[in-house]
Amino acid sequence: MNVVITGASSGIGRAMAEAFARRGHAVLAVARREERLRELGREMAERHQALLYCLAMDITSPDAPQNLYTEAVRLFGKVHVLINNAGMSPYQEFRELPYVHLRRILALNVQALTELCYLFLPHMLAHGEPSHLVNVGSVGGYAPLPNFSVYTGSKHYVRIFTNLLHHEYRGSNVRVSALHPGGTLTEFPELAGQRAKPLARKSMMTPERVAEIAYPAILEGKRVIVPGTINRLAVFMGKIFPFPLAIRVMEFIYDQTVDPRPPAYPL
């Protein structure tokens, strides 16, 4: 299977690229940070003799989804797996969120993800071979967290949108899945400007563990993939608790005074 993964320079995206590449899949890893991608490519070649291609691209830039689609089809001919993993959000009150970050969250978490689905899904249907479309959401799409209001809202969109795609194409060759990780030991909290509580850190998984759980579940075509018992409990809580109570519980577990340093995302 030929695989395209966005946000593959670090965290869950990188771990997913590794998980697919070392199992013999040809992978196109996409992210803004070219040197990190090249480092990943060298590591995969040296350690696993794996085939991993790198494409440095900001998928929120104009025409980027179309350019990514064109390059992936040119490279592979047929794409069998698309993993929309790229995402971001500063950890700030809504009124403190820089306007440029507000636009980038929506462009990356919602618009680019949706456009890539729109481009790759007909391609997968047309070639007719078993294929998988995976959108990476978040436990926050079920159990909301203050100071991540736009991010949480975007992940609610990803959850509903992906569920509907799964329903619409359930009889086709394309299996649509949503991966909803919880707190993960990546650079995401640092970039966001969040300092996690000790209680929250104890519940966090490594990105490698998330990828190892997600890999077989994706190929099985599971509609919803929630790695880890704690994360499944958070999802369950988000389903059954009244919304205001769910916010309070998540605030108790995860919320922390915003880091006085500004988020590390470039303006």
C-alpha cells in the first residue's frame, strides 16, 4: 500500500510514518520542516531499509492540497492510505489568541483536512483497490478542554465529518477511520504553551504506542480508534456527562495556568 501522511516531522505523524514504512509500505511524509523529514527518511533507510519519501510543504498555503495530491499521484500512481494528521493550537483564552493563529488552526485542522479528503477519496474510489482514509481527531472532540476552544471545536468537526464519510462510503473499497488520541508525549504541549499537570502527564502515551495501536486498527477499517484505557474513559465521560460537567472534569485533570512564555508557533 502507498501511504500519504501529513504532519509527519514529529509526534504521532512521525510515529505513524515509521509504523507503515518499516512494515514495507511506501510512505510520502509531508510537513513544513524539511530537515526533520530528511532525518526521518535517512533513519528509515538505515534502520529498516524502508522506502520513505519526503515532501516539505505547508498544507495551509494556497493550492497546497491540490499540489500534494498531484505529487502523491505522480509519485505512486495509486494512493491507498491518507492520514490527515497535521494539526495545531496554542493553549490560550480565546480573546488572547492571535488572529494569525486563529486562521491557521482552522486552515490546518479543518480546511486542509477536508480538501485532502475531497481530493483523495475520488481517486481511491476510482482505482478500486482496498484503501483507507484516516482523520486524526482528539479526545478533545468528545471531552472539551478550556483554553483550547477553537482546537476543541475543530476536533468536534473532524469527529462528525469523519463519521459521516464512514457512513456514506461504507459499502465501497474505502474504509474511513477517525483516530482520537488523548494527551501524548510529543512537542505539542510545549509548542502550544501548555504545562500539563502531573495527573495529566501520567495518563499520556508515547506517540510510538499510539501508532502501534492505530496501525492494525486502520487496516481493519475501524470507524473510531481511541488508543488507551484512560482515553476511552474520557471519551465515555464526554458522551454521558452533561457538557458543563465534562468541561469541569477535564479542567480538573488537564487544565493548568497558561505558560507565561508565548506559544512557540511562529506568527
